[in-house]
Amino acid sequence: MRKLMLAGAVALAMMGSTASFAGDMVVTEGHIAQFRSALRLTAEQERYWAPIAATLRNIARQQNADSATLSGSSLRRVVAAAMPLFRRLDTDQKRQAMALARSLGVSSLASAF
């Protein structure tokens, strides 16, 4: 359960939102790059980043095309894409991910996942 909560918080942090609920989140390329940089991925972890970035970019395209906000199903897709990487993050990377989530005001949503 804790891993799933972390995954939700990190996925939300990837969105770069200060929104209090998922409906207001908008995914941008800048948010994706910011989160990747903050994680300081190792060479072994890098290969697990591509599916996460691809999922986020797909969501961003859908948002732009539909003028839609981020849905619960979009968040679940991000979490599913991110789980292989989350399993490989070290303690410091997990701490950094949670700190980023808190700074973006989205860590309280982690329990929803």
C-alpha cells in the first residue's frame, strides 16, 4: 500500500500541479523534465523512464486536443507506467520524489491511489 501511495504522489508530482484535486492538473513538457531531473536516475533506471514520459506526453496531447483536465483514469495510467521505476528507486530518490510532491501541493492525494 505504501508503494502505491508513493506511486500516486510521484505521478501527481510529475504533473507539476498545485491543484487540490486531479481535475485541475495540466501536464507540460517542463513538468516532465523537472521531475526526471529531480530524481537523478541511474543508468539502470533510465530505461524505465521512457514509458512514464510517453504516457505523460500522451495525456498532455489528449488534454490539448480535448481541452480536458486530468482524469482519474489518466492518473492510473501514469501510476501503472511508473511502477517498474518506483520499484527501483533508492531511499534518497523516494524521499526526493515525496519532497517534490509536497512542494507542488499534491502529496495529500497519494492516499487516493
